[in-house]
Amino acid sequence: MASIEFKRVEKRYADNPPTVPGLDLHIRDGEFMVLVGPSGCGKSTTLRMIAGLESVTSGELWIGDRLVNELQPAARDVAMVFQNYALYPHMTVFDNMAFGLRVRKQPASLIKSKVEQAADTLGLADLLARKPGQLSGGQCQRVALGRAIVRDPQVFLFDEPLSNLDAELRVQMRGNIGRLHREFATTSVYVTHDQVEAMTLGSRIAILNRGELMQVGTPMELYNDPDNVFVAGFMGSPPMNIVPVQNRGAGLKNALLDLPRADLGGLAGELLLGIRPEKLHPAAGSPDHWPRLRAKVEMVETLGAEMLVHLGDGSERMIARLPGLQLLTPGQTLELALDPDAIYLFDRHSRQRIRTVQPVAVAEAVPCT
Amino acid sequence: MKRVLGDIFSWRFALLLFAGLIVIYPLLWVVSLAFSGQQALQLVALPEGAGFWQQLAALVPLPQQWSLDNFRAVLTEQPFMRWLGNSLVVALSTTVVGLCLSCTAAYAFSRFRFPGRERGLMLFLISQMFPAVLMLIPLYVIVVQWLGLGNTWLGLVLVYAITALPFCVWMLKGYFDTLPYEIEESALLEGASRFTIFYRIILPLARPAIAVTALFSFMTAWNEFILASIFMDDESRYTVPVGLRFFVSDYASEWGFFAAGSILVSIPVILLFLALQRFLVSGLSAGAVKG
Amino acid sequence: MHLIQRALALWLCLCAVQAVAQEELLLWHGYRGAERQALEQLLDDYNRSQSQVRVRALAVPFGSYADKLSAALPRGQGPDLFIFAHDRIGGWASAGHSIAPIDDFVRPQVLERFPDNLLGAMRYQGSLYGLPFNFKSTALIYNRALIDSPPATTAEMIAQARAHTDRQHGRFGLAYSYTEPFFHGALMNGFGSGPFDAQNRLALDSDTNVRSVQLLTEWVRTDGVLPEEPNSTLVTNLFNQGRAAMVISGPWMLGEIDPQIDYAVAPLPRLSASGTPLAPWVAVEGLFLSPWSDSKEAAYRLMEYLTARESAEQMAIAGGQLPANLGAFEHPQIASNDVAMAFRQQLETAVPIPNLPEMTLLWKPLENVLKKVVKGAAQPAAAMQRLQRDLQRDIAALQASQSRDAGPAQLPAWLWGLGLFLLLAAVTALLKLRRRIAATWRHNRTAYLYILPAMLGMLLLVFFPLLYGLLLSFTDTTLLNENTPLASRWLGLDNYVGILGDWNLWYGAGAERSINFDNFYWTLLVTVCWTASNVLLAVGLALLLALALNKPIFGRAWFRVLLILPWAIPNYITALVWKGMFHPQFGVINQALQIFGIAPVAWFDSVGASFFTGLVTNVWLSIPFMMVVILGGLQSIPRELYEAARVEGAGRWFQFREITLPLLKPVLIPAIILSVVWTFNMFNVIYLVSDGAPAGANDILITKAFRIGFEKYQYAYAAAYSMVILALLFCYALWQTRISRTMEAAR
């Protein structure tokens, strides 16, 4: 097992702008690191650099105490699970799982016991004689997992391993992967574009956008304390409401809400205000000092226990997650209260979080009428 | 049953039947000449005042009497079996050598990006454009005079393998292009060397295309006679097509022997076609739409 | 040290002596069957009779014998002696390094074995180049059930023939391959001195030669006693079925005559007009000596042995030959053989084929003229005059190349300069880019190593010959100066100028104006039409068949196998079957047309019909490959696309146009490029089926190049032709890939 360290790692293809422009990231030993971001953000490239499938243009990449920039993939002692499984179609499940060991010239008895053990762990014992063509997607993915674990590598790499599976299997496999990580405690790097997977699996999550590292942290850190608009908007489903507000010297205002007495210190100009849908509560029953907003209901998505209410008047939109008790009809006006502890402010241009001012305190100081 | 009847009365079936007839008709002439025991095709001899159907029947290529004489003569007059064996050795070696050369080259063209790649591929295509008629003397100079490979099978095998190479490389490259990269990357991570990957992963996966290229190389070597008769200075080393050409000359040609011999020579190829039939279609163009 | 060297030298000497003790002689011949057995028996006897020399024989099939000789002999390879027809002596002797005179060895009494005309055949420019072994000439073979006594004059022959001709039922009084110059020679020689005059100058337009053609035309067109489109197979067939009363053919036909036919052989009749006998050409097979042989003396002794009377008798009795040693005909078994004696008698009037190198230029053009004239497409006198002009030009070209090497020409100075410049440029580039090259190599070593073996093979066996062809195309190499140094043959771009600047598109003037079929641009036009129509038809039909086979149908597997068959059988034989099927008089296609009340088509008489025969054959041959490719493409189109289109209400045609065709393109384009290249260079079909009929109008570039190289012996000009072909195809490939790439980009 080993830690992984990126030091100013850059990757560029030919003369194009860099896909990964100078990444600094430390993945701790035994950690389950999820790389997440929209497609094209460089997360797969980062993963493939760890594997050695892509060369590092500049900077240093360390696995454990080895500088691996020039090391062949085979010598890095990593295992990778691919999105399309990448099973060898002409080999049986057993042979697929045994391939890496055979290549490394392990004794046959050891191979057999290791493969069978892994197959037991993954519930593949009955399928060992089959070929990949005869397996379902979930089974294939388990074989791919098994192939990775039999080798007992220093690092597991996952490249969107669940995106070809249906929802139910995905949940199940997520559980499997989590369990395996708890069992083996091997350093793992997991690439996905699905923030739910990231939240459920990661010890820590690194969010990437256009090759830039946006924020690294535990799932709750990222959720509760996003550094910038991108992270705030990426984590959570539905995502955080982010609306532009104008700072008119002594208050924040836009078409939907009005925080007239917000004290923003020296901040001026245009800001972004963020609040998660679940932090919007029905006005009735909320503390009086919470700011209110009144908006038209555009659409209601009923999810059973709760509902997602889309509010807006054309230019500004927000979503509120409310208990599914009320009856709402589109067009009706709804009054909601904002949890002042959960209001985030961002700079509109740099899109970075503004931590110098706490809108919470502002709100508290000004009781609503 | 109903489906079969429906099939039979469909335009597709009619088309196939018609095409099948056109394909088989000239071949039947070859067969009937071979089995006629004679040396020339019987001319269509219309009976005097024959009716329409009689006239039509006269066009059916059937020998007047069946006889195996032609086959017997072909098999006994010359060391046919020995030459057949030589042909097999040459053709199989050509296939092996051709596959070795073309698989490695095609793999590199498909999987690596390197300076000169496009030009290299174009070179392979160009080599198909030069008329073979003029290659004879230079080939003789190289193979017999320079390499000293006259009267050896190695010389023949090399020439045949290289002749078939461009087609094989193009074919295989196209097929390799359709194989997913991840499989190789996975094997790479598992510690397999490039060669192991090539040998244990890519080649088994490309079986259809390899089957087709093998067939093509085999046929290139199997049917050629001019080079074979010019390079070989020992009758015991002739290949079957050389033997067959003894029956054809400017003055008199034993077409019956030649037809019988041709059929005997074609049998292994037809068997190969049958055996490789399931690969043939996918091998020539599999994944072309995907890729 | 010295001791060891001496011992070694001694040992080497001993080895040499031992080697001399048994010389090995290699003899090449083209025999098979009984002839071969008789020859091998003789050689066995010879080997057993003495111990100094061992003779080893190698049989070479006819189709490649000449090529094998001309590849091996000038390069010091090949046999010590060989048996071949005499008509190439002139070519070999002029080229040098191919054949050695035997004047130094020959004993006068040996020459007495042979008649003068056969010995004359072995002489070229005063030197004797071999001993005659056997002879083959034509004579009259007649069916005794139909002809009581052989005709003594041509008038009598034609009268008898008319009595036995019934064209309606395919019966003919006389049949022979009359359009082949070898057969027509009998008439030419009967009237006068043949194609060359007494001074060996070409005289095809002489009065006598024109009269010979006129007489033939009369026989074919006025008397109508001869079948159309004759060839040896047809003649044999007609005779075997009793549908030809008399045929003119040679001893080679005897073995194929149906045993039920009662036949006899007689010398050809006299010309009624002049009273001179028809004098058929005789081909003399001789024993020739290689100039490279280490044991010429022994080889000559073997020649003597093989032409001795006992040997000749054996070759005649066991091998069925007509031996050149006429003494053998006194052997009772031969003397009692009427057939052999008839040919022996025919020899008295027969004339050896001229062995001048020019003679080989004459066969094909003369045949074309004869074909044209007997069909009424040309007038004998005019056609022969034109042929004379054309051939004189070709001969002059050939001779010019030979006279050139008298004064050894220099490679032009600019060429040396260019070579030096290129070398310097390459070296400086190499030095300058050394680091980059090394880096590239390091970076892509694996890739280059993978390609290396294939590239080395290609360089050696493809690109070297190509370079050779390129060099050749800048010279004026012909048969006659092939073995002189390259520098002395250097010509520059003249060949290309000659090809591309050939704007003689027309022949004659006014009403007699006709297209010049030898013109490069005409041939190019034909080639382009040929390629385009072939590929279009093949792709279209293959697409149709593939569509029919794509979905399950009764007997699908069987149809698939069946439709692939033409691919599996050597195209040599199937092309010949197609040629047979297109025979205007006896081919099944015309028979079938007649059954359905359609007039038969003279397939090889017009440019269009003749083009059609090649087209049909080649499409038939190339459909399987296309079909399989397209089938593969069809099967990889996802079914959902069609379903989606159906849901949207698209009809079949729409689905085909919008889904099938675009998605087939990735498979089709490479297949089309390949098949264009292959069809452009499809030698076999054109050569075997229409053979460029009529008169070379349907030759494509590659067959034309072949004819220039191997029928006119202008090797360099043929090489330049090939280079032009290469350039054209290269441009096509560039254009096609660019088009498909831009189309790809536009999508």
C-alpha cells in the first residue's frame, strides 16, 4: 500500500492547451479518493497518469516512495477497473482473473487459491468456467473487480466502473466496492462524474474542473463548506440554488428575495448567493428572524416523502425541497424562509466563496417584520 | 413449412437463385470437362430439327459419358501428390511468414502513433499498383542471384508472403482498429509485456481477420505458377500449379487434364473457405461501422 | 604454416579432380507425356553408357519456359543445354549471353544427318547455334469417311470442302486456325518468299503476301468453308465430331483425335493459280548450348548422342516425334507409319520459321490484321501496307537500340550531378537531423521494430524492383541491348515523351479515318471505362446480393457458399471457360440467344461487344469479394437504426439511402480503392478472354505494357508504361482518400 503524490503535474497533448495544468494532490495511504467532475475535466487523464497509461508532461508523480514518471505501467503495481470492464473476451472468468498472476509467473497452486478466494468474496464461484460473453453487466464488473483484487496491488484505480450498469446494480456494486475497500484498506482512486457515488464511496473527494483542482476534502466538508460556486453547484442533488444578488450598500436583492438589512462590510458590487434546497423551509413554523422570500410556484416534483418545488418568475429560479405534505399548484405564490446559517456568498467574478462576511450574523441582527 | 414457401416465392430468393445459377454455370463446364474423360469441351451439338426443350437441354453442361480418366491421368502421369505436398508446404509457410510480418506491422500501424505512419501505409498501397508483369526479372535477380535462394522454397515463400503483405496489413490494421484499447491497457497494468499482449490478447481476438488474411496468403501461394517454375530447378520441388501448366501449351492443350487438375487443386481452397466461412464475413469488415 | 597451406591446396586439387571425374550436365526441356518418357529413357541410357558425364533433365511447363530461359540465361544461371523452338535464336544471339554457337565443336559428318532446311533454321548470321532435334509442321489431316482422296490443288480442296459444308448445322469442309500467322505462313510461303524478302527485309506488303491474304479472304467469305473464330480446340472438336472433313494441323493434334475417327494425313495441296505447293512453316526444336556452361564439350557430345539415328528412332517410336535426323524414317516401324511419312513428305516443301529477332514482333499484329480482313473489316492490300509501316517502325526502334551500343554513350553529366547532389543532401540532412532521428527512434522504437521486418521485405522485394523499373524506363533497353551497361542505354525522358506525347489519335484520312487503337490515350480511355464499369457493376450487384443474403432466408448458408465459389477457383481456368462461352459460333451464349430467337452476336468483332465479354467475366470474378465485404458491413449496422427509421415512417428506399449506404461507407471505400487498383491492373481477364480484340482496341494499359515488353521486346518502353500506370493509380488513391476525408469532415 502506498500514498500517491502529485507535484505540479502537467499533461498536455502536442501543442494544445494543457489537459491537466499543474496538479498538486496528495492521496494518503489507504485512502479512498474519488476524483469527480464533469466530463472532460481531466479526471480520467489524471487516473491514467497514475496507471502509467498516459505519460506525465512535467512535474513529479510519486507512488509511495517511488518517483514513477518514467516507470512502465507493469512496474507500478497498480490495478485498474475499466468502465467497459475490459475483460478478455476469449478467456474464461478464471483465466481472466488469473492472467495477471500468470504473467508474473506465480505458481499455479497459488493462482488457483487466490482466484478462488477472490471469486468467493465476489460471489463468482459458480461462474469461473464461463466466458465474458455469457455474463451479465454486473457479473462482468465483478469479474473486473476480482481481477484487480487477486493481484493484491498497492493501488486500485477505478475508471467510472459503474456507469454502464443500471440503477439498482449500481447501488449494489457501490456497496461491494465500499466493502472491499474496508476489507483490504488499499489506497484507491476512483473516477466518476456522479456525485452520489463520490459522496457515498469517498474518504475524500477531489473535484476537478477543466483540469483545475477545485477543492479536496471529505464529502461533508465539500457539502457543507464549498470553496467556490463550482463545488457548491456540483455537490448535492438537486444542486445548491445559486442566484445573483445585488449589493446595494445595505442589503442584497434580486427578483426573488430581499435581504434589506444585510451588513456586508466592505463588499460591494455583484455577488452570488447560494442556499441548498433543503435549507428553504415553509415560512409558517420557521423562526421569525429568518429571512423570507415570496415566489411563484412553477412546477412541483413529488417524490413521496418530500417534494421539489421549482420557484421562479422567469429570470430567477430556485428549487426548494419541502416535506411532501402540502398541496401546491403551479402559479400559486409561496412564502419560504431561508435558514440563515446555510446562506453562502460568492464573488460573482472569481466565483470564490466569500468567507469574510457571515450573512448569518447579518440576518440575526435584523429581525424580520 | 409456410416460412420456407414464403421464402421461396420472395424476390430475394429469386434473385439469389438467378445469381447462383450464373455463378455455377461456368463452373459446371469445368466440372463436366473434368469428368468427361476428354480433352476438349463437347461443342453444343444441336440435334437436327430439335425442339425448344431439346435445344435448351443441349446447353446443360453435362458430359456425354462420365469418366474418371482425366483424374486418373493427372494423378498418375506426374508426381501429383508430391507436388501437392510441396504446394502445401509452400502455401502454409507463406501463410505463417505472411501472418507474422503482417500482424506485427498492422499492429504497429493500428496502435502506435509515430512519424512516418501515414506514409508507411501509403507505401503498402502503392506496392499494389505496380504491374507484376515487370517484376519478374528484378525478382529473379534479387532472389536467385543476390540471396542465392534459387531452387529453395524459402525464396518462393518470401516472395509470396511479401506479395500478399499489403492486402494483409490493410485488412488487419482495420480490424485491430476496432478492438478496444482498454483490454490492452488492462493487460499492460497487469504486468504483461507488449509482446505478451500482442500474442495472448490481440491475436486471439483478431481471429476472424487473421483467418481471412491467412486464407488470402494461402491462395496467393497456392495458385501462382510462373515464379514457382522459374525459381525451382528441380522437378521434385515444383508446386502443383506448375505441374498443371504442363497440360497447356501453344500447340496442343489437354484441357480435360487441366480441368481435372484444377478441381483437385481447388478442393483444399474450397475446404478452407468452408472452414473459415464463419470468420470470412466478420473478418473482412467487422466493426467497420463501429470503427 | 606453409605445410598446411600446401596440404590444403593439394586437397583442393584432389577435390577438383574428383569433380571433373563426373561432370554434371543440366538439360532443360518442355516435354511431358510420351515425349518426356522417351527423352528420359535416352538420357538414362546415356548415363549408364559412360561414367564421365551425368545428365540431369528438368521439365519446364510451356507457359513459363521462355520466361525462365530469359531470366536465367543472361545471368549466368540455368542449364548447360536446352531444347527449344528455333525461332528465338536470332533474339538470343543478338542479345548476347544467352546462347553459344557450336561451330567450334561440330563435326561435319554430324551435319549430314539433317536436311538443309532444318540446319538452316539453326543458323543465324553465319553461325550454327544448335543441332536440330525434331520438327513440327502442319499438313492436311482428313476424315477418310468423308474424303476419299486428298486434294492435290487448292481449288480441288475448296471444291471438296464446299461439298461438306453446312453452316446451318455447324459442318465445315475445312477447319484450321487460319488467323494464326503460323498457319497462314503456308499460303504466304506458297505464293512467295514469306514475310521477309531474300535480303531479310520485311516485305509484308509485297504482291505475293497480299495475294495470300486475298485467297484466305476468298475461302472464308466467298466460299464460306471455314468456321468463325477458329482455335485449336475448336478445330480438334469439329474434327472429332465428324463436323470438319479436313483440317490443317500438326502432329500435336494426332494424340487428341477420337479413336473412332478414321483419318489420314497428306501434304498440303498445290496452289491452283501458280502450281507451287503450299509451304507450311516448320518449327524446329533444337538442342542449344548455354554460353555459361562449364562443360561445353560434353554438352555438345550429348547433342550428338541425342540426334544420332538410334536416338532419333526412339524419340519417333516411343515419343511420337518427327526427328530431324531423317535417317530415322528408314526404320521399318516408322517407314510403315503413313502419318509420320506424310509429315516427312511435307517437310520437303516446308519452310522453317524465320529466326530473325524481328519475326517475333510480327505474330500478334499479323494475327490482328488477318482477323480483321477475314471479317471484311479491312481490305487485304491496305491492311498489309499499314501493317508493314507499323512493323517497320517497331523494327527500326529495336534496331536503333542495338546500333546505339556501338558507340558507348555516357550517362548525361547532369545525372551524375543530380545523384551527387541528392547524396550530399541526404548526408547533410542525416547529420543535421541526427539528434532528432535518434530521438524519434528512441521514442517509437517498439513501433519501428514491429514494422521493420515487413518494411525490409517490402524494400527488398517490392521497392527494389520498382526502382529497377524506374531506372529501366529512362533507358532504351530492348531485347537486343539488354546486356550492355546501363550507361550506354541511357535515354532520359524520351519514353515518357513518347507515351504522353502520342497524339496520333487517328489513322488515315477522310472516309478511311479510324481510331488509332495503339494510342496511349485510347488505351487510357478504355482502361478508365473498364475500371469504372467493373467496379460500379461489381459493387452494385454485390450490394444487391448482400442485401438479399443479409436476412435469414431458406438455403442462406448454401447460397453464401455458392456465391463465394468463383473466388476459390483459379481464375485462369474460369476466364477460359467464359471465353469459350462467348464463342460466336459454338459458345453457349449465342446458342441460347438463338433458341430464344435473338440473332447471335459477334462478340469479338466490335469494341463494345468485346469489352462486354471482359466486363462480364471480371464482374463474375470480383463479386464474391465485394459481397463478403458488404455483407460484413451490413451485419454490423445496428438494427435499432432501422427500427428507429421505421417508427419515423421511412420507406425501404429511404432506409437504404439514409442508413445503409452511409453506414457502409467505411467498409466500402477501402474495398473500392483496392478493387480499383486490382481492376486497373487485371491482366488475366483481358489477356485470356478478349485478348484485346478487335485488334488491340480493348487492351488496357497493363496488357498494352505487356505487349510492348514481350511482343515488341521494348522493355524500357514497357517499364515507362508501368510507371505511368503507377502514377495514375497513385493520383487516384490520393484523390479518393482526400474526397472521402473531406466528406467525412463535412458530416
